[in-house]
Amino acid sequence: MVKVNVKWGKEKFPDVEIDVTAPVELLKAQLFALTSVPVDRQKIMGVKGGTLKDDADLSTLGIKEGMTLMLMGSAEAVPEAPPVATVFAEDMPAIEVAAMGTDNPGGLSNLGNTCYLNSTLQCMKAIPEFSSSLKLYNGAGVPAEDSFVMAMRAIISELERSNAAREVQPLGFVRTFHDAFPMFAQRTPDGHPMQQDAEECWSTIVNALSQRMQLAVDGTNPRIAPTATVPVLPRMTALKRNLGDMLFGIELESSYKCLEGDEAYTKREGERSIKCHISEKTAHLYTALDVNLDETLEKRSEVLGRDAAYSRRSRLARLPPIFAVQFVRFAFRKDTNKRAKILRTVSFPPMLDVRNLCTAQLQASIAAHCTLLEQERDAKAGIAKAPAAATAGADGDAPMPIAPPPAPPAGAAPASAGAGSSGEPMIIEPLEPPKSKDELSKLATDAEGAECHDNKTGRYELFAIITHQGRTAEGGHYVAWIKKSAKKWLVFDDETVAEVDAERIKELYGGGDWHMAYMCLYRKMDTLTLDEEPKEKLELKPIKEKGFSMEGAAKKSAN
């Protein structure tokens, strides 16, 4: 071993130990470690013979203790540190590691029997028009009671930004919610928060926001402003221009007839959800809707001057963007003096077709629009249909007859003409078919007005469900189910978010102690079938499926 000095430009490295019996490449490796000059760029001078060659024998070059070797060559640039420090999975919390393999959103912490509120908020977040309207709401200079609107905007925005790594803790929102609606802050005699009803929570929030938020359509973007007086929707008599009616407002054309006299009249009525009462004959959602639109009830008769029995036959006159259905599963039992749960199995479809339940005028408009969609679909597919036998219109087009109302699904009762118990088919007055495509377009757009006729196809897609597990409304557990794709749903069980197959939705029909549908939310379809959805909605990244066990959910029912 010999100690030499190495000079490289203005730098000098003293006492560098080299082994004169080792190959030259070892010396160059030592110099690379000192100077960062790559081996292929190094030129070493100061030895016998001038420049050191790669195949030289160092022991024959007269290298002595303390002599100076000259190094020439440019060093490589020092690599920069990465802009984001590398984090290894071994150093991350287990919950963040588990969230790396999914793009699922975050859940909501249960703050003590708040599952009814958590499931309601998750379903509201799944309605894009709902969250976009809240974002447009301007809280500057509004009354103090509108702090609830601002709290809703904040919690929905936080949920939209959340991910599976950590759940959202709605401490501030729950406090504001309880202050605004003290009935939901009730406690048991031993001081624990009482379980509340998810549908009452849903209706309370929708009604509160509707009182404060007026919508005025300007192109495609609504303008939001607080108001006390709101005008009715065009061609509507029972609905107002506010958040609740614009998104959920169902207008019914109801015919009343007194069963104890000759009094009869028709009126328009507005609802923000359809309540389906369950009887021993109820087996399908279609049956429940039909029976609840044709019913017998007792009301005040101004002619008789007392309460009397009336028959009411209602038909849908306005189809909203979101069709909310509540299964009335809780009934008061006189023997126990408590509300009990109706466990009867009631199936519901992934696509709800309500054309049979609409007024004749609305049916004609829907049929005309659907005919136009069929023509567009056939034209894209290159299918030419044979002209109808009727006389052609002035423009040469063959007449397009109005499509008949669809048949109810298998297992569903037919639409009735009376109080829903006679079993007679619903009779629709025949309408003269339009004779041209222009007439179809006019009928499809002008029959009820573009703004009122929000759903032009009469079809709805199931996208969210609130389920209840337990025997009474005062106990049990609420969970939200949100559609993610054609084959996958997300289950929001408070802070736990799991992914399940779409087939699992059939388990929510009822009939046992498992979760059963309490509210079903349908959104309007702009296509004729679910198969016509854009492909990008279905082509999602493969995600490792997480289990959702009955045992895990059953623990929640202790609430």
C-alpha cells in the first residue's frame, strides 16, 4: 500500500492509499468515489510513461510514497432529491395501507345513534344536482337560521373530498343539526341519544333547504338565493321553484269523489316522495305504487258539513329528476303500544317504469319522445322500419303511432281504474297518432313544458337505498347503499365503506332480520334501457372486493 496525493483541478486529496499490486480499474474506482468523475472520463497523469493506461501494471510505474498524481475529467452532476419523499408501506398506518388499493370515498363516524343521519347524508351526496346547488348558495348577508344551509354545504363538500384512508367526523354538523331541529337531539332516560327515523331526517333536511333555497333556471346552471316567496313552476299549480320541488317534486292530478254524495272534483297536489303502504297483497313496488295512488280516505266534506269517505284516483302529472320512494314499514300496534316493523318481502326493480301511472297527456308526451329515441337508435344501427299503413303526412313521413303503455312486470298487479282493489285494467283514452316527425317533436316537448317534464322517458334507474335492520324504528341500524357501476354497489355502514356485487341488492327486499329497503331513490333515465349507458360509466378500474358480513352489521343493531 502506498499513500499518494491526488490533484484534481483546484482540489487536492492527500494521503490516498492505493494498492500498486491491484489493477488500474480499482484505482479509478477510488478516484470516482472521491471526485464523482466517471471511470470512462478519467485521465491520470504523473506516472512513468506519461498517461496511465488501463492495462498498465502499477508496480512497474515507479509510484512512491508522497508523490502527486494529476486527475483530469469532469464530474457528473449530483442527482437532485425527489420532490416528494419516498414513503414505504412499512412506515404507513395500517388504515392508509388498506386504502391504497381502492378509490372508495370515506364514511361518517357514528357519534351515538347517528346512523340515520349518516345514511341520509351519503345518499344526498350521491345526487350531483344537490351538491352543486349548495355550492352555488351565497351565505353573505343571510339570516342566522341559514347557518344550517352553510353546514350542509360544508359536510357534503367534506364527504366529496374524503377517501377510504380516514372517515369524516361530523362533530360540527351534528351540533348545528341538533340546534336547528331539537327533536333529533332527544335522549333516553339514562342519557343516551335516541335512535331517530331516517325518512323523517331526509324530509326534514329537504324541507328546510327548500324554504331557504330558490332556484331560477338560467341555461343549464341554477342560481341559488334565499327567499321567502317562491313562484310556482310553469304549468304547475302545486309545486314551487325551490330545491326540493325542482329535484324531488312529484305533481299528482287527483280526482276525488264523495262516496256518501254526488260531490266530485279534481285538483293538483304536490309531493316530494311517494309513500308505499305495505299490505298482505303487496309483493312488488309496482303494486304498492298503484294501490297508493288509488285509495279510499276520510276527509272533510263542505257539502255535507262533516267528515265523509272519499275515493281518490291519482295520476302522475310531473316526473322529477329524482323519484323518492318510501316503504312504510312501521305501524303502530295497539297490543304493545309501540311501533312494529312490517317484515313482508317487497321486491323493487333496478329500472322503474312509471308510464302506466301517468296522466294521459303525460303518457302521450313520453310516448312521442320515446318514439324519437327509437328512431335515432335505429338510424345509428342502420335499421329501416317498414312504414305504417296510415296515410303519410304532408312532409312525406309515415305516421308514428303513440306507443301503448308498458305492461307491468311479472308478479306485479295491473294498474287499476278504481281504488286499487277491483283488479280492472287502467283505461287510457286513445289519442290521435301524430303523422310526422315534427309533430312527434312538438308533442314530446310542448305537452307539459320542457322544464316541468324533467323525465321525458318515464323510466328511472335505482341508484341509492337507505336500509333498516331491526324490529322497531326506535332501535336497529340504518345503512346507505350507493350504486357505483352496473355490477358494483358501495355500502356505507357509518365509518365502514365496503364494495359488494349488484346481486346483493336483491337481499334488501325484506322478509327477515337482514337489512331491508326503507327508502329507494331513482334518478331519471335519458335512454330507453340501462344497457344504453355510456361505456365509460361501466369501465371502472378493478378494485379488490371487501366483504360485508351480516355478523359485522348485526353488531350495529345494538344501537
